[in-house]
Amino acid sequence: MITQRLQRLTPYIPGEQPKDRPYIKLNANENPYPPSPRVAQALEVLAAHNPMNMALYPDPESAELRAAIADMLNQTGGVLCRTAVTHDGVCRPAPENALASPLTPDMLFAGNGSDEVLSFLFCAFFESDRPLVLPCHTYSFYPVYAAYYQIPLNPVPLHDDMSVDIPALIDAAQRTQSSIILANPNAPTARAVSREQIASLLDSCPRGQIVAVDEAYADFGTESALPLLSRYDNLVVVRTFSKSFSLAGMRLGYAAAQPELISALTKAKNSFNHFPCDIAVQTAGIAACSDVPYYVCTAQQITTEREAFTAFLRTQGWCVSDSQTNFVFVQKKPYEGRFLYEYIKQHGILVRHFAAEEIQNHIRITIGTEQHMRQLRQCLSDMPAAAYGS
Ligand SMILES: *Cc1c(COP(=O)(O)O)cnc(C)c1O
């Protein structure tokens, strides 16, 4: 009874959510802090005072939400942890992240999590007659969507230090006149390329092809590609409220691009589901965008904790590259990644292990609260000698 089409698919597997005991969840890059209190207040008002809104269809284009996102991005430049907040709550991007011309709502598309935005993007921009170029070891949903839309892939190896090889991506794209997708900072490696390097991709990208940059973690980094939007009409930046805005449970993601590309995403959406953002998520997103100072604070707590944890791991002999995300991607020789994952899980903490051969001895650890990280440091300090587990 099942189609060939479906039988050919291998679905994405998200981080596990076991219920056998309470765990500290450091395996899905969720935010350890709750959303801004304004989000809960706005949802209470919706439920208590405006329940008729739930009986009616929501705004299919999320106009007010997109205006709120534009306003938020103009305050942050797309990098929360570098945003300056004055004592009376006025927010400004770090000078290097300021947007040359402000983002406008017609440059934004909102969807049911950035995963759904990515699905529309694959549908709207990537052809089946040539391979899509992407780095090896990147977000593992990209191959799933490629299979779904029958888009061939050309994965390009990372550098030995696990950074993305920009010249190799350019070469590959030019050889086949292909579009490019990458996560920046990359997942699961946590490393970022500079905006300068993204600009070089855009400068060398074949005519008429798209460069898609998935910035799920850019709020914890140093630079965003958003300032390039005014210069390149083939750039799409995809972002999410799941990580830096503590709304993974509400499902809200967006794309930023020139209006022509946004119209194409809207057409893809309207060919599938007119209303991907329900009234609750539109309400929550607007409230979240109104409280940038709160999120600057939580993003900075996470980056501070990340730096402290990185320093700790290095003193313990772990191999840790510089992270520009809310997680670290680490190994400790000669332990096997699976052993590290199991050992930490026995101590009530979940981290993520990947089976792919080149990265199978790494684990990915989400940065939690100070208390989460203290507990993890304790557990790692007590780790048995390597011969024991591997
Ligand atoms: C978490 C993540 C996403 C998905 O985010 P949602 O908005 O929750 O769907 C997309 N891309 C990357 C690289 C991610 O890590």
C-alpha cells in the first residue's frame, strides 16, 4: 500500500527524548532558558481575552510577525550575543553587523520551524537536473529533503580541521552550474566561516543559482550574512526561533531574501499549506521580538558558559575547536564517541553521537545552564581510564 516514492525516503532522526528517567538534555541544541516572560503573557491574553482568534484562520502571510522579525533583526544585525543594550533598553547591532539598509517585511518569509522553511526552499530553488553543492557533515536534514524532492547532491569534504572548504564549494558549483547550501555556523562541527567568505561564494556562484545560508546558530557567533542581502539577489538566509529564542516547542523559522525570492517561497507555501504559522505562534513570535534585551542576556549567558566549558575540556585533554554556536563538537582520544555518549547518559545527561565514520569519535554537547555544565564537568572529571571503555 506504500508508494515507491515513500519507500525510497530515509527520514531525519532528531535528538532522542527518552522518558525512562529525568535527563539533562544537552542533545538537541535547545535553549536551557525559558522564552521571554512577554511570550507567556501574550499567550495568556490570547487565551483569556481573544479566544475568538482561535476560531478564525490566522493571517496566512504572518504580516505583523514578519514586521516584528524585521524590527528585531534591525536591532541585532542577526547576532544577539554581540548586540549592545543601553540601560534604557535600546538595542543596536555591533558596528560590523549593522545592516546597510534596514530589512523590510517583504524580505521575510515565516514558516513552521526552519525545517519547513528549508523544505519550501528546496522545492522553490533547487533543480533536479544538476547536483546541489553542500559541505560533507552538515545539517542532516538537507539530504532528506534532497531525496524528497529528488535533487542529486554533491557533498564537498571539509578541511582537515573540520572547517568548511569555501574554494572547493565554489569549484564544485562552477563545474555543474549548481546552487549551494551550507549551515553557518556549521552543525554539528560548530565552526563558522566569515561573512567575507560567504561574499566570495556569492561572487563566484554561477549566474541564476542560489546560495542558501542556514543561520540557525548565528545569534551565538560573530557575524551574519544578513548585511549581504542588499548586495546579492540570489542569497537566502534561513533562521530559526528554536535555538536563540527558546521557542523550539512553538515551531517558528524564517527566511530573509530579496522580495522576488520571498514571493517564490510564498508560492511554495501556498501550494502546500496556507497557514503554517498558527495564531499562537504568531502571537508568541511577535512577543519574543519585542524583548530583544532579554534574549541578548540569555545568548550572552550561553556564550560565556560555552567559553568556560571549552577551557575546562581543554585542560582535561579534550580536543575542542572554537565554537560559534550553543554547542561544542568534541573528542577525547582514544575514547570512542559511542562510549563517551553512553558514559554521560548513565550519569543522567544526554548528548548527541553521530554514526558517520569520520565523526564517529566526536560527540556534540549543547551548552546548558551553569548548573547543567557543572554537573557535566563533574561527570567528565570522574571518567574512567580509556582502556576501560574503548
Ligand atoms: C536546529 C536546526 C534547524 C531546525 O530548526 P527548527 O526551526 O527547529 O526547524 C535548522 N538548521 C540547523 C542547522 C539546525 O541546527
